[in-house]
Amino acid sequence: MISPFGSHQAGVATAQQQYMTLVAADLTVTDAVLLRRFLVDVSDTVVAITRGEDTPPSPMYPEKAETPTDYATGLPPAGLTVTAGIGPGVFELSGVTREPPRRLRPLPDFAGDHLDPRWGGGDLVFQICADDPQVVSAAMRALRARMPGYAVIRWTQSGFLSSPHGGGTPRNMFGQKDGTSNPRNGTAEFDDVVWALPDEPSWFRGGTYLVFRKIRMKTANWDLTARSEQDAVMGRHRADGSPLTGKAEFDAPDLDAAKADGTLVIASDAHIRRAHGFSMLRRSYNYDYGFLTAMAGGSPDPLEHPENHPHAPGTKEHHHGGHGKLDVGLLFCAYGNDPDRQFIAAQKRLAEQDRLNEFIQHTGSAIFAVLPGFGEDGYVGDTLV
Ligand code: HEM
């Protein structure tokens, strides 16, 4: 069991569990009193389910106090954490008098964005993680049961991590080790990068920001790309995650190293060169929605014609199976205390130039302030309302 209490909420510094669902919601309450009541109720629920206990009966349905609330019947909590964040809209409620976190602003547009408005924004977010997908799903139901009268779900996203041979850094849907250069929990770098800066309003101490991007990965194009080019796109060997200038995954990339002909070993547009120098905690999950989102009429881009993808020389005439509509990718989650200098600065640079762009498409986007932690006598958001 992972304790939900502490100066920071669980689920950020916590080692990544195998499954995640992000639930974004819009508030239907208009004042701070009701928001507080909702947050107290959510906290009681979170405390119960992370211990593997039934949730208290919903105050919305007093006449149904007998209704069972053992959503995860018979299952242990499987490392469950629920991490709550708020969007800019919360500060428009009457009676919310605290100053907003200084860096909580809608994200700018980035070149190449292909955002579906159905997968963005929100007044609230809950990041639900556990090592059992059914526990994640049950936690979602438990939280949803508290929402009537307070909030409505806006969007959800669900993802998973891989479990590579011998453990270590998980693999993304392109087969790459993803997360190698993340700051490590327990180091000064981690604290400096993640937790709210001293110039933030005092109620926000212990909080952080979450930038979410739903990024589709064009696996069909990737699978038709030679291994050497795949490695060049990233600047790392896909097989073992080592930089093109090194032998082992954690060797520091040498960005100045040149080949005999004078060209750079790690190309000028390689992803790790373009992203280098921007520190953030990437706590992302893979997703595979198959053809579901295309069938629901959303992104992937219905304008993406199959003829736009490359074929190896000599490929025979063939029909396409609609792989341009396959929705597989990364639920990119970046935690950090300064989105302007971290995610936003990095994404501007990547949108400008990154060899990876040919293979990816950003289709969802949101930013939240992750609330500080709370104690046994408190509730999530108790320093805010
Ligand atoms: C589907 C999209 C993406 C994929 C597949 C991807 C994949 C990777 C991989 C495999 C690495 C090298 C291993 C590691 O250090 O984790 C990496 C590094 C990194 N990525 Fe991405 N990434 C994606 C999007 C992004 C975005 C949107 C950002 C931020 C705006 C970002 C920021 C970074 C940073 C900061 C590094 C570390 C660079 C360094 O070595 O200093 N990535 N990414």
C-alpha cells in the first residue's frame, strides 16, 4: 500500500506503476464551499481505496447508504495512487481567494499541433495509477460516483508500461528505452526540477505542474524505417538505449563528437540533441486505442492519406489497411515546477526541428497545477479552499 499522505501527493515521485488512467473533469459547482466539500469527499474516497477499503457511502445518495461501494471487490490495492490537479478555471469560482500558481496558464499553440479539443483542458485532473488495470478502473468508478452535483468527466486516457527483460527503463511503442535521462527521485536535481519554486504562493508549496500531451506515434511509418535511421532519429541505439557516442544506456551523450567526414555523430536534428538541457520528470505511459478513436470520428487525422507514407524501393502494388487511422502512442506526462522553461521551451524547440516529428502527431493537450500533499487530518487542496 502506498500512503496517500505527505508533504507531496503520492503518484509523482512514486516509482511508476504499470497502468494509468488520467481523468479530467469540469466543475459544475460555482463556489469555494462546494469545491471544498467535493475535495473532502474525494480525499476520503482516495484514502479508503488506496488502503483497499470500501469507499464511504456517497453523500449525494443518503437514501442509498446501503448500496455497496466495494468497486474493487476482492482485489488488493496494487500500489494504487490518485494524484489530483486543478486547471486555471478553479480560480474563477466565487470564494476562491488564493492567488493562482504563478505558472498556471494555458499552453501556447505549437507548430505542427493537431489537437482534438475533446482531449484537452479541464478544471480538474486525477492521475490514477496501479499495478492492476482493474484496480485503476475501479478507482475511476469510485471517483466518478462522487462527481454528481460537483463535476462532470471531460476526457479520460488510459495507458500502460512495458516490463522489459531484466527490468530497467521501460520501452515506448517505438521499442525505445524512454525515461533514461529523467531526474531520479531522492536527488537534489529531482527536488529542484519538480517541486514548486519558492516564489510560488505559499499555499502551493509541495505542489508541481503536470503537462499532458496525447501523442500519436505513427508505428506503420516507423516499422518501415531502417534500424540505422531509427537510431539516428533519436541519437540513441534502440537496442540498448545507449547514445550513438557511447556503449551503455547511462553513458552521457557526447554532443560534440564528429565522424571522420566531419558530420556530427548525434545529428543536429536528433531528438535527444534538440531536447537536451530541458529538465522535467517524464512520467508517461504507452497507449494503444487501435482503431477505436478513428471509428469515433476523432483524430487520428482523417486527412492523412495512406499515399503520404514511405515505401521501401521495390515494394509491390498493394492495398492499404487504413494504418493511418491506427491510434497508438504516448500519454506524455511531464511534471515540473517551471513549465515555461521546461515543457514549453522544450516543445517550442522540438516543434521547430526534431527528426522525430515525421513519426509523431500531438493530438491532446492540458496543463494542471498538482495540489500539495495532505495529512491524515486534512484533505487534498486544504491549503487552497
Ligand atoms: C511520442 C513522442 C516522444 C517520444 C517517442 C520520445 C522519446 C524519447 C526517448 C526514447 C528519449 C531518450 C531516452 C530518455 O532520456 O528518456 C527521449 C529523451 C527526451 N525527451 Fe522525448 N520523446 C517524445 C516526446 C517528447 C516531448 C513532447 C518532450 C518535451 C517537450 C520530450 C522531451 C525529452 C527530453 C527532455 C529528453 C531528454 C533529453 C536529454 O538526453 O537530455 N520528448 N525522448
